[in-house]
Amino acid sequence: MCGIVGYVGKRSCTDVLMNALSKLEYRGYDSAGIAVFENGKIRVEKSKGRLADLADKMEKTGRPEGHAGIGHTRWATHGEPSDKNSHPHSGADVTLVHNGIIENYKKLREFLINQGNTFTSETDTEVVAKLISYYYKGDPVEAIIAATKELQGSYALGIVFKDYVDTVFAVRCESPLIVGIGKDESYIASDVPAILNYTKDYYLLEPGEIAVLNPYGAKIYDHHYQCIEKELKTADWDMDAAEKQGYEHFMLKEIHEQPTAIKTTIMPRISDGLPNLEECGITYDKLLRYNKVFVVACGTAMHAGVVGKYVIEKLARVPVTVDIASEFRYRDPLVGEGDLVIIISQSGETADSLAALRLSKDRGADTLAIVNAKGSSIAREADMLIYTHAGPEIAVASTKAYMVQIAVMYLLAFEIALAKKVIDEDEGKRLIKELEAVPDVIQKILEEKPDTQFAASKLINTDSLLYIGRGLDYALSMEGSLKLKEISYIHSESYAAGELKHGTISLISDSMPVIAVVTQPDLALKTVSNIKEVKARGAYVILVCSDNIQVDEEAYDYKLTVPAVDSLLMPMTAVVPLQLIAYYTSVLRGNDVDKPRNLAKSVTVE
């Protein structure tokens, strides 16, 4: 959520800031703004709405002309979306942008009012600007250090001081921030895509570190004002990976990238036909020690964890608990030595997941991170780490990141089952061979283009619908339902099909859509019985099933079939038509598919 950029160099600062912010739109936002040094003074332009609204405003007021500045896309937390609450915010000597939440801002605001300050916004960010100004006595770094000692919460800050016209400052705590290094220019950004048009080289700021940027590079200080050396990293993907490349939306592009993403993720972790996760710090000796497994994640990543639970328990016979990260800490979980806690996060910065990781480590459990973002907080702090190698995922609604998270969970399940000798090597090799075949099956589904657009056309005018399934199909239904609701804005819920008679079936009304998933042969008869129950009560049934399962035609109104693979692996293939149904429903309803309202790609605050 929120996006921060900053630039100092020889280019037009406004051009760079607006371009960089456009690459961060996927993070979710409701207002935007920039601050640029123009003729030695800081000029601020900001607006409620999209970047296009800010651009339109500057067409009327004139674009700031300068070579250093900061920019921001805001996702409202304190104060409604409005021009006055948009970033940047200013104090007497300071203008800044902020990602995160300052938890003690009310106390600080009262203190600053008592010092004679007045506030024009409802934000916690304006408090930070005025607090740094309060401590500023001529040395910006000293002021930043003093002010940040007072702050409680999470933040990444991009800062300019009126007395330093060719310098941009930055500091972070919890919220991510990078420092990009180009030829005679420097950048700050919340994420790598923002600066890929200009440079692939960057420093990753650690919590408490302060960056001072000028056209010739960057100096980085710790919170004791000691200059420190940092490893200069290089992004391993280019701008093409963050562009649409002819697709109408990023989401559709990313759905089509799933076969490649799976191969990129699993192939380096397979040796002699068996899973090999040693390079991730995972060995048979470690896996033998674990009595319980906890999977902790949010949203789509949590649904990948549910699939993992089914597979690990079935293959390895190890009990698995799946927790929503925001609930994990607060239920005082019985986790400790001898347990494995798996944290799944696309961004590696999800605040609740990071907190769950730290709690688990404090209680003596081993932690394993499954993340897509290299160098992220969760990746750095976990005991073991599996990168998912999906490349940049720009659409807010996750597709390929979910797919590779599932793929990793399969590899891990196979490895645990082998380590505990619940399956032998022959079975392990069979399962790996089946997994290796999945990308080609998905490619076939995408090429044959099952008529998900027709299915979507039956949903666009409904107010509510249900997804149902049993076993792994229920786990799959959870993800299908989430995809639909987050980008189409249609109320959608998933239910275990066997639970319908325990209350949910009362919601069925004439022509209400029900999407039923049937890919598990051993559960098919029971699920079909439940489908017939909703059909008898007037539901319009869209059936998603594997081609090795026969369902009476009177049980459904429309059917989408996918090629059968091993039943354990069906969530990987059957999720594709569910993703496409959600995508086309959103398109047909005229929504902004890649940037759904009120949602952010990376949730870095609780």
C-alpha cells in the first residue's frame, strides 16, 4: 500500500516522479502528489484520485520544473481521501512523503500544537513532517535520527529539506524502501519496478538506516550517524517483465505467465527426479524433527496454505494448522520448539505475517519463508527460505504468485513425506513427474481457452453467489471466490459442499449462481449430490470439473472442463478457469481489473 519515489539528478524530476509512480499504481492508492525543488524552493502539487487527475491538475497549474524531489501515491489510513490529506506534507523546513502508520501520532500532535504548530490535514504524516522540523537545527540527518526515536509504528519516509536543494533523504522502519543508483543520478522507491526504466542497481535499506542521496550517489548512515557500507544489488528482471506486452491487463498477462513461473520455481529444486530443497536450508534431518506444521499467511497466500495442509497431511501424515496471519498472534498459539512455521507472502513485507514470524522465532519454532520478493523483511528474518521466482506481479489480484506458492507447497509436502518415509523414492519420483507435467497442461488450458467469458456473462448482473466443493476442491473454491469478489465487487462466498444443509442452502434463490468445483474422483458422488440440492432450489450452476469425472447433465447449467492430472495436483490446473471467470466478470462489469477499489498489493501495516 502507498508508493514512495524520489529523484535527484539531471533529468526532469517531474517526468521521473510521475513515471516511477505509474509503476507503483498496482500497490493501490486514492490520491497522489509530488514535491519538486523549483528555483530553489519546494513546490508541492497533489490531488485526490489517480495519477491522471494529478497530471490534469498540473496541466492547468503548470508542471514543476526541477531536478530533485519526491512523490507519493496514498492509500488512506488517517483522514479521508482528499487534496488536503494527500502527500507530500510539510513542516517549517521539511516536506516529506510517508508509507506506514504512526501509532502515537495523537500524542505527538498534541505536543507539536503546544509548541505553536498548526495542522492543515488529518494525517499522521503531517505530524512527522512537523516533528522533524522541530528537531532540525541545520543538520538533516541529526533531525531525522532525533525525530524517528519518537515515532512508534511503521514508516518509510522520503524527505526534502528546504536548505538542501539537490539532496533527497530517506529512512525506513518496517515499511520497505530501496535506494537506486544510476549514472549521475539517484532514486528512492518502495519497490524495484518504479526505477527499472532508469537503473537496475539498488541498495536495500534496513530498518533504522538513513540514506542521503545526491546526483553522484548515496551515503547511508545507521541510527548512530555512522556511515555504513552496503551491498549494491542488481534486479534480476527487466522492464519488459513489468509491462503488459500486448495484453489488455496485467492480470491476464500474469495468468498466461503461470506455466513459465511454475517451471522457473520448481525445476532448480528437483534433482535426480526427487525434490531437493537443501539450497533453501531444508534437510531430511530437520524435517524429521518437526511434530507439527503451522502455515501462516493472508488472503490468497493463506489459500495456498490450505492446499498445502491437505497435501502435507495426506502424504506425510503430519498435522498442519493454517492460520490467518492477523489472528495468529492474538490467539496465543501453542507453537514452540519442534514445530515448523511456514510464512507465505508474495511481497515478503506483509505486516501481520512478519509479526507472526517474529513471534514464532521468539517461542523457539523453526521458520520457513515462501516469498517472491528478494531481500524482503520476511525473507531476511526466516530461518529457511524458498524464493518462488514468479517475477514481478503487478495486478493486485494474485494469480501466478498463488500458483508458484502452491507448487512450492507440493515440493515441500513430497520432501516431508520422503524424509519421514511415509512414501518411498518411487512414489516421490512419480509425484515429481506429475508435477513437472502441470505447466504444459495449464498451457493447453490457456491455448484452448475454455469459454470462461460465457460463464462470466452469467454473473455480471448478480448480487451474490456461492462457490462449493469438497476437500481440495473446497480449498480451490476459497481462492476462486476471493478472486471474483476482489475485482468484480460481487459478493461471493465459498462453502464446503457438505455444509450446505447446515444453514447456507437457505441463501439459494431462483437463478442465483453457484460455481461448483468437482475434480476429486473419490469425493465426486457426494459433491454432485450437493450440486443437485442447489439446482433443485433454482440455482444456476456453473460446473468446473476434470475431464475424468462424469456428471449428469441435469445437475448443471454450464460446464467447464479441464484435463485431469493426479488428483492431488488438480488445484493447480482447475484454478485457471476460476481466475479467468473472475477476470472476465470484472472486464464485463467495466471495472479497473488491475487496481480494484480499496485494495493494495502489499499490506505493510496491520
